[in-house]
Amino acid sequence: MAGTTPGTPGTPGTPRVLRAMNDRAALELLLTHGPLSRTRIGKLTGLSKPTASQLLARLEADGLVVASGTTEGRPGPNAQLYGVNPAAAYAAGMDVAPERIRAAVADVTGRVVGEFELATPGRAAGGVVRHVVDALGGAVKEAGLTPGDVHRLVIGTPGAFDPATGRLRYASHLPGWHSPTLLDELAVALPMPFAYENDVNLVAIAEQRLGAARGHENFVLLWNETGLGAALVLGGRLHRGFTGGAGEVGFLPVPGTPLVRQVAKANSGGFQELAGVQAIPRIAKSLGIRTAGQPYVPTAARLLAHAAAHHADDERYDRLLDAYAERLATGLAALVAVLDPELIVLSGAAVSPGGEPLRARVQAQLADLAASRPRLVLAAVEHHPVLRGALESALAATRDEVFDTSR
């Protein structure tokens, strides 16, 4: 039987592996707490002072840690502080929508150092690959870097790339992204490894690492903006499904709407028709509330924000929140019956502006419609959550590579 020879670099428990584990633990502490002294690192890791000193010297020599001031102004003698070297690595994220691509670059600490937004009206000359390269180039230039400085890129899109065919599915509204050779073309054009992920899944990653879902391993994130979708996190991992379509809940048949057939061609379904962004102005109109018409997302956001502010003194807005909450809860009840999550995060421009008044109503409606009662919370990552999730995903892979000192 093949095996690892005792004492070789990959053997668990060898000095090299143990050093690498201590190095990674120290780097994670520095990312979490910011600059720390040698003594503080020793206490947090359980390492002796000599071992902590050797660790810091090793990481400093590898370019992973830099001296960053002293403890001047604190009680006791001054001590040297150490932090993760921001320039040790860079990662990039991208948020793709039909009308634009947003790109950003972050250093290894997670600080955004460059952002760029590229308008992509229709099928512009050069196609998707040129758009991706130009958007990334804009963010890289803003950061004062070159594309070769970026270790990894994560691209977030609506829908999902089918792992069997390589084609984008569930996103017929994204022009130019459906070629079966697109991923191969991107691999040739980009100078760094890249990954792709559903945009709503990336919002869930952002919330799990930075926002309302921290500490939770079983939760659903409901996203309602241009389209209605969900991210399913089960046992701490994203559940994508066989074709990448898990969470495409806009296609879910629900009570209160006619059956939508050939949903992929229609790019809609029962839950989308019942509670999607376009439903909010319709509810408002039925209650005698004037609306600005299309585009739906800003109109819906304004209506929800106004309803949250004035529901107590205007019965129309109170009824708007009640009606919309019931619609959201109808679809969520189906998810709860199947998944039994501990938490549901409500996110997107067609939900978040409703604030606590809307959240409380959805929670109350869901208590009547579902057997289990997960806690509902509003999303906490407000600034470009898809892009932030893409960066967090790219940073996680980059840190795994760069912080591995066992090699």
C-alpha cells in the first residue's frame, strides 16, 4: 500500500507541518485582531516567547508579516507590534449584471484598494471576454497594480454555470454569457486563476463572514432585487445542486399565482410573480399609492422605505407592508418545510429598505405558515454585497495558498 514516508514534509505531526499550523494560526489572529506584540501572539497561540519570536522572524523573512509600530502609550515598556503584510498578495472580485460589471481588488488583509465599474450596454464590441478584462484592468489600475499582481479572481453572475456543459443557466437576461466556450476563453485571457459563483451565493458568503449570518452553519439567504433567488448554506457549505440551480426560488410554484410553464424560457415563475420586485408597485397601485413606474428596483426600494417610515400614520403603507410580507412568507414557508434552517437572512433592494417593520411582518406571517420557526434577520452587508462576497471568496483561496508555509 502506498503511503507517506515518515519524516517527509507532508507527514502529519512533523516539525514542518506543526510550524506551518502555528504560522497559519498566528496569521489568522493578526487578520482578526490587527497588529499584535510577540507576547500577545504567544499568549493567544499558547506558544512560548522564544517560539513566538522564531515564528515572527520566519513570517517576516517570508514577507507575510511586517513590523507596524509599537505599544507606545500603553502601560509598561514599549513592545514591537506586528501585522499581516498587506502587499503579500492581492485578490479580485467581480459582480456581473446585464447593464454593468463591477470589479474590485483587495489586499490580503481584505482592504479594498481599487474599484471600477464598466457599463455594458447590450452586446458591445469585443464581447464578454473584453468586458471582463477591461473591468478587471480598471480596478487593477485604480489600485496601482498590474493584472499579474492579482493571485485570484472570483466572478459573480446571475444563474449558474452548469458543471457538465460549462454553459451559464438560469440567466437568459445576461446577454453574451451563454457560449459553451466562454470559460475556456476567459482562462486564456486572464493572467490569474479564476472561479465563478452565483451572485446570491456570494451575498451569503459575505453575510456568513462579515454580516448577519456569522456563526451560523444552516441558513437561507433570500435575495430580492432584479430577480428573486436564495442561497442555501447547509452544514456550513453552500448547496449548489446538480446543475448549479439550487436556490433559483423565483421559479417555485406557489399559491396565489397561475402556474408558469416553461419557466426557463419565461425567466420567471410563481414566486417571482407573487413576490418579485415588480409586485411591490402593483400592490401599491391597488392601494391607491402613486408610483413612478419602471425601473422596478428603485421604485420598489422607495416604496418600501416610505412604507417603513410612514406605516404608523398612513394605513395604505401599513397594508402594503402586510400584503408584501405575506407574499414573501408564502415562498419562504416552502423552503422552511424542506430545509428547516436555523436562520433566514433577508437581503436585496426589494427587501432591505422595508427594515424592521417588514422583517417583523414576514416573521409573523411565517410563524403561521411554517411548522418550524427560524429566526429572520435583515442583511448587514449593505455596500455592494455581491462584490464583497466575491472578494471574500477570492481572499479565502488566496490566503490558503499564500499562508501555507509548509511547502
